[in-house]
Amino acid sequence: MSLDAIISHYGLIALFVGCFFEGETVAMAGGVMAHRHLLVLWQVVSVVVVAAFLADLTCFVVGRRFSGSRLVRRVLARPAVARVMVRVEAHPRRFASMFRFIPGLRILGPVALAQSRLPGVVFAAHAALSAMVWGAFYTVVGHGVAAVLVRIFGEERHRILLIAGGLLVLATAGYWLWRRFGRGRDGR
């Protein structure tokens, strides 16, 4: 089975998982794959949006469910998080619409909002709209970058760049997993 066939067959599943756990890099890679006609652009956008929304909703629900836990209280006690919480409490609806676009707040944002007075239904509405804008934007950016690369390097080199981009996505995911789960073992 060729690389193109594997991407065409499993690409949407990989995009869903990747966008649920990572984000921009995977969404842009989906745009690149759509430009190569390995995936359909509207399907890529749809999968990216749904994965982003479900990730946000999951973090919110878990944050609300475990709001009294030691882990959540310890995270919320950090000075930087306390500053975020002041802003969340002042403008929860605005923050619910914007956290997805702020680096470092993709997980903390919904957890912080879960501690606020914002109703879950209102959070879901804001998160859905935010995920739609975010998903469409980054997928189209990836599609556009692929178009530019094809114009610069031509089709054959683009295949090599696609493979290099895939390796970059895997490296990014590996780094994210190491930072997320590896740091906890050594006490940092």
C-alpha cells in the first residue's frame, strides 16, 4: 500500500486524533493533504472542527467534574493561573470564545472556565463557534501553504515536502507527549 493510499484511507482518523490532542500543526497538515487531493477539504475542515470542539468540551467537563480535586486546586493556586482566573471571572464569555487562539491555554482555558460561573451550555456554544473559526482558518492556511510550495518546488518535490511535513508532525506530537507526560516523572 502506497503512502498516498494510507493517507487517503486513514487520514481523517489520524487528523481527528491529532487535532484532539495537538492542534494547529495537524490542522495545517490536513490542509496540505487536501491540497494534494489525498483528502477532501470540506471533510478535513469538518473533522478538525469536531476534534477541536470535543477536546475543549472534554477539558471543560473534566475540569467541572473534578473542580474540588487536589490537582485542580493546586493548578489554580499557581500565580500565573490566578491571573488568568481573574480575567476569566471578569469576562467568561469573551474568554470562552478566545482561549483556543491563545498559546498555552488550550487545556487550561476550559479547566479555568469550568471553575467559573459560566453555564456549560454557554461554554459549549462559544467553544463550538471558536472551533469552527479555528479549524477552518488553520486548515485553509495549510492548504494555502501547500499551494505556495507546489508553485515554488513543483509537484515532485512537494511529495518529499509532504513526507518531511509528516515527519515534522510526528516529531511535534512526540515532543508534546514527552513534555506532557515525561516531565511529571522527574518532579518538575
